[in-house]
Amino acid sequence: QQPVQSPQAVILREGEDAVINCSSSKALYSVHWYRQKHGEAPVFLMILLKGGEQKGHEKISASFNEKKQQSSLYLTASQLSYSGTYFCGTEPNRDDKIIFGKGTRLHILP
Amino acid sequence: GAGVSQTPSNKVTEKGKYVELRCDPISGHTALYWYRQSLGQGPEFLIYFQGTGAADDSGLPNDRFFAVRPEGSVSTLKIQRTERGDSAVYLCASSLQGYPSEQYFGPGTRLTVT
């Protein structure tokens, strides 16, 4: 079951904050976040695991509500380099394949 | 160090032809994944290798698609009797171990079937 991301797109001015949401209809073991710039490969941002463990880049903040099967990615004081499409991927059980959402397009204006 | 590389970067083929797409993972990464990405969509899982064996091939759309990783390093995705609907960017990723791990993606192969 593909996770649903919201919003589909967002435009911010440099320095503003954004929240990107990811929700699933199934119980989750983990949530993965990636950013993809146009014409480039997706780049890892963070993994959030059931039980509270997180692995990722220090400057990225995210949450995982296991009961609601939802995750949110928090982008604070956005920079021009944050522009791109953000994908969440969900893993229903350990060692399951990741199912990616359709993405959230983020555009930062100077 | 070197990242994941994929060749060719672009491939144009005629409907019905056979194509091979190659992926060179990061050295030492035991896990390798193939995804397919269409315009405006997220990566769609195809197959996952742990070492030489396919641990999960549930994403392969039909028996025209096949992938191998004979020595646990380089992998080849093979598509027989290509169809126009196979046109997409095929992404390869590798990770140091299996799920759940940070996956390092290659630049992709853009396949166009005419």
C-alpha cells in the first residue's frame, strides 16, 4: 500500500519553515526519507524505526507516530539547497521492501 | 570513494528488443536494489539482492524482467521483448547491509522504448 504524502507541492521563501507529512494505512516498521533534485539520484535523509530509533543527518528533523502510522519531516530555516522532491518510503515489516510515496515538491525562493 | 554507477545513462531501443542495464554498487555493499521511476512518481521497487541471491523479486512486473548478480557485486537487469510501457528511469541502489539501511542510489538509466 503506497503511503500518502502531503502537501503535494509547497513554495517557500528562504528562511521559512516547512512540514512534509507521510501517512500509511498499514502498521509500519520504519519510515525512510529521501530528497531528489531534478535529474539526479535520490539522496538519503533519515530512517525512523519502530521503537524510536532514528538514523540520519544531524540537520534533519523528523517524527514517527507508530500508532497513527504517520511521519513528518521538519525543514526549518529553509535554504535554497533544500529545493527538490521529498519522498517518504515505508517498510511494513522488518526486511520488507520500501514502498515510496509520490513525493512532495519543495521550491525555495530567494 | 566511488558511488554507485550505472551504464548506460541513456538507452533508446525499439519495441520488442532485448536490453541489459548494468549497476556497479559501492564496494563492500552486500545489498543491491533495483527500482523503476516514472515521471512524477516515486521509485518503484523491482528486486533486492543480498549477496548473490535475490532475496525479494516480488516487484518484477512480469517474466520479461530478470536480474542477476553472479558474484555479489555488479548486477544486470535484463528486459526481454521491450514494450513502450517499460520506458522509465531505472535506478540502482546499494547499502552496506539489508533493510533498514541507508540506500545509496546511482544516477539511473533512462530507458526509452520507441
